[in-house]
Amino acid sequence: MKVYATIHHSDQVSMPDNYSYAKRVALAAFIVALIAAAFYMLGQHAYFFLLVFAGILLAVLFSGIAEWLQKKVNLKHGIALLLAVLIFFGTLVGAFILIAPTVGEQVQEMEQTIPTSMDKVQNWLGSFGVGQKIMDEVPEDMNEMLPETKSIFSKVTSAFSTTISILADIAIVIITAIFLASNPKLYTVGFSKLFAARHRTRVLEVLDKCYTTLKLWLLAMLMAMTVIGASTAIGYTLVGLPLAFALAFIAFLFAFVPNIGPWIAALPALLVGLTVSPQMALYAMLVYGAIQMVESYVVTPLIFQKTVDLPPALLLFFQVLLGILEGAIGLLLAAPILAVLLIVINELYVKDVLEKDQKQFASE
């Protein structure tokens, strides 16, 4: 009887153990499947997630302006958010009204100027052996390079549909940003409920740190873009470079893309300078190079000292990766996405896993 009781008791103990083990295995398998599905969705629909992140980024900007208004004027969140949206779009419209006529005229001039400079580049290439071989590959009759009428019609139709798609994407980003900024706690608290109760406070802390980092990063980036745009306009005007304001506006826009953007913005200035003389092109590159050096070694360290420090090489690799995968929007959002990833990795992995294990090992 004792032996039977012992065996029966051991069976009762082992059955719950087997059940709990099977439950843990099933839960682990479900988590792995969920992660795999998330990566699959991210790979197949990365553009959608980038649009969502763009909406989050704009919501951070709206919320940051609204918080500043609440502190200065003591307004309710809804009214402050409405004023923030009006200030943002009012600034865009006001800047467009002020600089659009000048920039528009200069851009039209640039459309005629840049082909002239390209002809000069072709003539310069033709003076070299390798350049002459390249020129030989270009057909003498440029009409041969023009597409047929049907092809032109299809391209116009494609351009129209692309424009509609871009406008729709912008509308989605703006609407998403307004919804997120109107009640951010609804979404952050809801997201934290996806985790175990003991981890929710920590998740909210990390989300708050990501928000603060993005807010400071956006503020710093807008300040850096303004400095680059204004200094470029002044520098180009002083050396007598034509189309100075249009070129400065291009430099202002591309300053949002670190590492790669400045190189892209330098090309139009070089081509415009070549229409005057090689000496003017050299002056333009010297002015732009000096501005970029001051921005890299003085302006950026001062402005970005309170934000996350993005390693230049890692940022460049990440920009190339997202640029290859998703084109312009991936390149545009690479820096803020990397900033968030670094915060999440540092907080949830480095501090909560590695350093925690190290402290426990040291205490033992």
C-alpha cells in the first residue's frame, strides 16, 4: 500500500510538471512564431511601417510644440495642440509665400543653367581619352534617346498616379500624427499592456525616453537645417554665385539627411558654378565645404549634445540599407529610426540584461 501510494503521489506530481513544461514550450513557440510573423510583415510591408513612423515623428513635433505652449501660456492640451498644428502649417505657408517667388524664378533659371553646365562637363570629358570613349557612346542625334509617344503618355500617367500616391501618403501621415498627438497616453499605455504587468512601468519609461530623444533630435535638426540654409545663402551671395537662394533652399532640405544629403546638395551648386567659370565652381565648393566643416565640428556638437549620439559609420550603413530597401523615404527616416533603436537596445538590453547580470555576478 505504501509503495502504491508513493507511485500514485509521484504520478500526481509529474503530471502538473509535464503540463507546465508543455505550456512553457507552447508559449515559447507562440512567441517565436509571433516574432517571425512580425519580421515577415516588416519585410513585406516596410513602407507601411515607415509611414507609421513618419506619423509618430510628426506627432512628436506637434506634442513638443503643444507642451511648450502649455508651459508658456497655460493652455489645455487640445487647444495647445490645435495652435501647434496651426503654427507648424502656418510657418510652412508663410515661408512658402516669402521665398517661393524668388526660389521659383531661380529654379526655372536653373533648369536652363544646369544643361549648359552639363555641356561644359561633356566638353571637358571629351578632352580626355576615357571621357572621349564615354562621349562616343552617346548618340549624336538626341532624338534617338527620346521615348515614343505611347511611352511618354504612360510616363505622364505614371507621374500623375505617383503624385496622387504621394499626396495620399502625406495626408495619412498628417492625420496619424494628429490622432497620436491628441491623446498619446491612450496609445502608449495600450502598447504597454502587450507586456507582463511587472514590465509595464519599465516599458512606459523607455517609451518616454524615446519620445524625449525624438523631440530633442527634431529640435536640433531644425536648428541645424536653418543654420545651414542661412549660411549657405549668405556664402553663395558673397562669392557671387547665381541662384544663391534656390541652392541654399536645396541645402536646407537635404540637411535633414545626415552624411548623404550634403553631398547631394553640393552637386547643383557645382553645376551652376561651372556655367560661370571653373573658378566660380571652385569658390562654391570652398564655401559649401567650409560651411559643412563648421556644421560638423561646431554646430552639430553644440546642438546635438543633449540628444542621442549617432555613430557616423553605423548611421551611414543604416541609411544605405534603408535606402536600398525603401528608397527615399527609408533614407529620410534612417536617422530618427536609428536613434530610437539605440535607445531601446541601450535601455532594454544593455541596462536591463547585461548590466543587471553583471551586478548580480558581482554581488555573488
